[in-house]
Amino acid sequence: MTLASGARSIGGNGIEVVAFDGDDTLWHSESHFVDAHARFVALVAPYVDGDPTVIDERVVATERANLAIYGYGAKAFTLSLIESAIDLTAGRVTSGEIAAILDLGKRLLDQPVELLEGVDEVVARLDDDGYRLIVVTKGDLFHQESKVAGSGLADRFARVEIVSEKDVATYRRVMGEAGVAPENFLMIGNSVRSDILPVVELGGHAAHLPYVYTWELEHVPDADAERMGFHELTSIRQLPELLDRLSG
Amino acid sequence: MTLASGARSIGGNGIEVVAFDGDDTLWHSESHFVDAHARFVALVAPYVDGDPTVIDERVVATERANLAIYGYGAKAFTLSLIESAIDLTAGRVTSGEIAAILDLGKRLLDQPVELLEGVDEVVARLDDDGYRLIVVTKGDLFHQESKVAGSGLADRFARVEIVSEKDVATYRRVMGEAGVAPENFLMIGNSVRSDILPVVELGGHAAHLPYVYTWELEHVPDADAERMGFHELTSIRQLPELLDRLSG
């Protein structure tokens, strides 16, 4: 691997590459899945006796069981919803309701990209300041590419890495491809499991920026920034100052 | 972009990087889709009056209409089959039949990788001869990664590029990332549209190796190797000789 020299030349401890998670860090995503899930619940609830939380439980269990075969993303979600609907209704779900679930999935895939508050300005500022910016995002290749294209930010990013799993091996490869040492790399994202812990394990910097919703399969109980060695932000607008501090 | 020097050092006209398509070039794929399609036809045929070719036509039309939203791959295919089943049966398809379509899709995704005849030896020989080998494949990120992992060939490839569309822009990026000039790049694949024409347009070399089946959406009528400037092979075993000739 040839180490490319970055546009920004700084000392050993400075951040050279800032990597952004996509979904729920740059743009809204989980809120759309939450909406789709609510519509799904409304569709199947009439078939389910008693406590409607069995619907949530069945969906999460189906998604978890299918993860190794479907991977992540809205098409995987749609297929798992159809399977859940058949199970939850003991086969009584109608083809019209299945068609409605297909439409929920298409609506998710077709949703215009909505950037999170502050993203536009912060990404522009860091790019102008000479940081090399990349996106490291998980999920459906086709859908993620559409979102990057629809974000209006594509020109700000030196690389877009769409990966099937965000683990230590993935981040090692991403850092290698970008030609950056872990100590000069910072990842920012909303998922402690996918955006933070593997980067910290490699000796990189990581900033956790929680989103209003966390998907059950990304949830890490008892995440503790100080003990686990990452930075906790409440707004992406705090990122430039964190980078200054790390380069200081 | 830093140009990495290849393991093989050859003159201006020699091939340095050999890029392989995955599906139907390295391993069987379309034959599994053809099987799945046949099972689908058997499921819905009882609902369809008259000529069963309306089933094929409806599936292709649905896949084509969904391409811009679903992209390629087995999950996209499964979702399009469910939609087609609802349409073709005027909503009379049962949830048990929808469940059978979900199973067809899972079976496609779970299919063990079967290498095509000669692939194993040719890939090993070219790697041992010092060519830099890469995979450029389209479709579902998660599924394609599983197939590379399951092929037993992963260690032979310097890079695996899973892309959402194989067009001129994609191949320009792939050559850039690999640090190779078009005249030192050869792509081999079964699809004239996706593996051959964009590479030839960039000034690269391309070898067409037809597979027994061609998906309707990849079909190029009147493809002519001589007129269009690519090489036509009948077996991957002819590839080493072609590379020798191009380097001679």
C-alpha cells in the first residue's frame, strides 16, 4: 500500500482524515425506518391479539435472523417485514397488505436526502480547512450511493466507502486505502458499536454523536465515552473545535 | 491519486492488471436465477390464463421498472418477483406462495459458490505469473462479498470492487484506484454491455466470455467483437494465451 500524502500536513498527533458515518450522522435515516415500522404496525395490528409489542419483537427477531443472509439496508428491511407479516398474521395477511409493505420499502429507498442540522456548514468548513474527508457507511450499495449523490456533498469527499460491516478489519482496510495512520484518523458517527468501538480498538480517534433513534441491532448498553476512550458530542457543530483540540 | 507500481513490470503495451467480472465469469449465477424464475413460473402459472410467456414479460418489465430504485441483485429480484406475483394473479396469490418466493430469494443468497470450469487454474496461474488481479462485480454488496469469500480465490485478488453500475465512470475510477493506464488493463466478463463496451471506450482491453444464459437487461443485440474492438473467448483457459499475445 502506497501512503499518499494528505492535503494537510500536520504533526504526529493531528487529525488528517475525518471519516463520517452516513445514515443518522450526515442525513436522517432511522427516523424514516421508524415511520415505516409504524405504518407496518398499523397494517398488521388488527390481526394480532393482545399486546402489540409482539409486533416489534417479531420484526427485530426476523431482522436479526436474516442479517447473515440479507445484510443491512432498506431492501433487507422490506423482505423481513413481509416475512414478519406472514408470521404475525398466521398467513392471513392479504396481497393488498403485502403490496402496501412493498410500497413502504420503495418509499424508504426513494426518500429525498435530508441533511442533519449543521452538516452542510461543518463539512464545508473542514474541507476548506484542508482535512481529507471520507464517508464510511453501511447498508445497501445502490441506496447509499444514491444518498451520497443526493446529499449535495459528494464533491467534498475524497472517498466514499460503502461497506457490508463496520468492524476492525473494515476500518483497518479503510485507513490503509486512505493511507492514514490510526492516530491521524477520526471517525464520527451515531453508532457506538459500528462507528466508535472498532476505531478506538485500532488506536484511532472517534466521536460519538447520538441520533434521536437507535436501531435495536446497533444498541450498546452502558457505553461510556470516558472509560472507552472516545469523544461524546451533542452537535456536529462541536466537531471543528474537537479537531483543533486534537491537533493542538 | 498515487500511482502504485505493479508487481509485474512490463513495457507500454503489456497487460498489468487483469480484472474479472464475478457472476457468470468466475462463478455460476444466472443459472440460479433461471432456476428461481422457473420455480416462480410454476407457482403463478395456475393463475394465468393462456400464454405463460406473459409471466416472463411481467417479471422483466417489473425488474426494469424497479432498477432505478432497487439496483441489481438477489434481494431486488425477490422484491420484484413478489410484486409480479401480486400483479399476475390480480391479488389472488396466497401468503403461502409469497413465503415460497421469499424462500426462493433466500436460497439464491445462500447458494454455495460454484466456480466455472477452468477458473481456479487460470486465476492461480495468472497470479503466479505476476499479473495484478482484481474483481469488478455488480450487484448486492453483502452477497458479492460472501461470494468472493466463498470462492476460495480471495487471496489471489489485490482488490475487489463491488459497484452499483458498470459504466465508463466506474471503470475510470477503478483504473485510477488501481493506478493502471487503460492500455495496461484487461477486463474479462460475460456481459458485452457491462464488462466490455465501457472498457473499450476508455481505451482498455476487453475479453468477452459468454455464459450459457444472458439476463434480458444485459443483452446487447448485434455485438461484434471485431467491429467493436474486443476479444471473443470460448473458454477462460484461452486467457493466458491472449495476455501473452497482448504483451508480445
